[in-house]
Amino acid sequence: MKQSLANIFWLGTKELRSLRSDRVLVFFVIYAFSLAIITQARGTSSEVYQASIGFVDEDQSTLSQKLFHAFYPPRFKPPVEIAASEADDAMDAGRFMFVVAIPPRYELDLRAGRRAEVQVNVDATAMLQASVGASYIQNILTSETADFLSRSNVKFQYPAQLVVRKAFNPNGDTSWFNSVVAMINQVTMLATILTGAALIREREHGTIEHLLVMPLTALEIALAKVWTNALVILVAVLASLTLVIRGVLQVPIAGSPGLFLFGVVLYLFFATALGVFLGTIARTMAQFALLIMLILMVLQMLSGGSTPVESQPLWLQRLTFFLPSRHFVSFSQSIIYRGAGIESVWPNFLAVTLIGLAFFVYSLSQFRRSISLSK
């Protein structure tokens, strides 16, 4: 037993030296847990920011001017007043994402109790921002019109009043969500790539034959690759969580970072086993890359990080229960966003452990078979 542990340790140090000499992979790991997370967090957003808006004012009343000045940064750029005849050409040319048209006699009709309509033209090529922005515009127009007609700053009292309280992300900042999801995706991708690439590199460089003539077992070889690559990813996650997510992006961590890192360790057991499996069945790096694209894309789409699991068909929800990535995303969001403790996430921890252990046993059997055929 002592000799076996020593073999695993020294084989692992060999893996670390091999990884250190591969500058491309080192750069890829650093980039994936720093600039890639920042880019995904700030580069993609579902929020409306600095949206261009045109304003057709055919009423020229006090109310229409009040509505004109109700749009301001950072959600919208200052409105640009245009003629009604320019609206279609301006939208076709992409000058404005939104064009608000106030009809003639708008204020007079409202004062007289008659129905009045405001036309809002939306460039829906940016679908998500267009949908959210149209809701913003509707709320602004409704609120400002009600304030004006009430002759005070007191809004109309409706029979039922909706009070919205946003928990865990009060400002609705998508960078908080995107950054953590990006880090979760990088854990799966990098752990699988590093482990699988290490196996294929052994085969391509001919060093796998050197290992086969040594008094080593398949378990020792596999565990050496698992613990070294898992260690690299764990250190990268800790640095990313501290320096990038907390430091640069200012994302608050509600729960225990230690509990989250413990969950990452459990998940890395599965992710590295997946790398061993793919590195075993792939004969070249090109085949390995194709398998990575095929499998990781499915894992990320079904994990609940991009779209909620509840939005998927019922039969697919039941199938994703057997994917460790779903449980990883679930307990990560619970710990980081909602401050959950071990009493809430232990079922996810248990599921990741059992599924990861079962998959590791299967991957090890395939790896042992591959080694026996090589001999």
C-alpha cells in the first residue's frame, strides 16, 4: 500500500512537470479562469444598456415633453427627436433600437377620458434586449403619464398592489450570474481536457510504453493523472474565485468558499475520470477534440447553467438527474448565491460522489483494457 501511494505521488509529480513544460496548456488554464470569465461576465448581458431611442412627438404638449425627458442613461441614450416620416428609414438603417411615437392630441384625449395609444417600434434583431427594453419603455410611459394626470407625485392606487423584492441579486446584474456559470463551465472543460490530453500525450510521445514496463498498475497511472490535474484546476478555481470573481467583478459570495471548494473536489473526481475515458478511446488529439466538443456541449446545455432545468421537458429532466454537471451547477448556485449550508446541498454532494465513483470505475476498466491490449 505504501509503495502504491509512493508510485501515485511520483507519477503525479511527473505529470506536473510535463504540464509546466507545455506552455500552451498553462496559458490556456490561466486565460480560461481569468480573461475568459471576465469577458463572458461583462461581454454578454441581458440588460438594456445605452439603448438608442428615437422620439416622434406629434402632440408637442407638456405631457409629451415630460415623456421625452423620462428616458436617460444608463438604460437609454438621450432620446433623439425625429419626424414621423423619418422613423421607418431610421429603423432600417439601424440608427435606433426603439422609436416612440406620440400621436396628435394625446394629452387632450387623456384629459377628456378618451382612449389614447402610443406606438413603440422595436428593432427585435437583438431579441433579448428588445424584449426587456420594451417592458422598460412601457413602465416608464405608464408611470409618467399617471404622475402627470394625477397632478402630483402620488401614483394611482390600484385594487391590488404588486410589491417585488429581488432576492440574492437585487440589482439584476447579469455579470454576477454569468461569471459563476463561466467558472463552472471552465471547471468541466479544463479538468476533462487536461486529463485526456495527458493520456494522449503519453501515447503520442511513446512514454506510455515506458510506463507499461514498470511495476505499475492501471489504477496507479490513472489516479496519478486524476490527482495532479484535479489539483491544478482546484488551485485555478480558488484563484479565480478570489481574484477575478470577488476582486475584479465584485460578485458577493453569500456562502462558504470552503464548502464550495469541497464540492468542486467531489466534482473533479468525475470530470477527470471523464478525461481518462475520452483519452482512452481517442487515438489522436484531433479525435479527442471532436469528442470534447460533442460531450461537453451537451453537459453544459443540460446542466441548468444556461437554461433552468425546469424549462426542459419532463423526460429530459429525469435523464439529467444522472449527470453530475447538473448537481454541480445546483449546489454551486445554492452556496454562492443563496448562502446554502451542508444541510441543503448534501444530496447534490452525494449524487456527484456516487455517479463520479461509478464512472471512474468504468473508465478505469476501459483504461486497464487499453493497457492490456498495448502490452
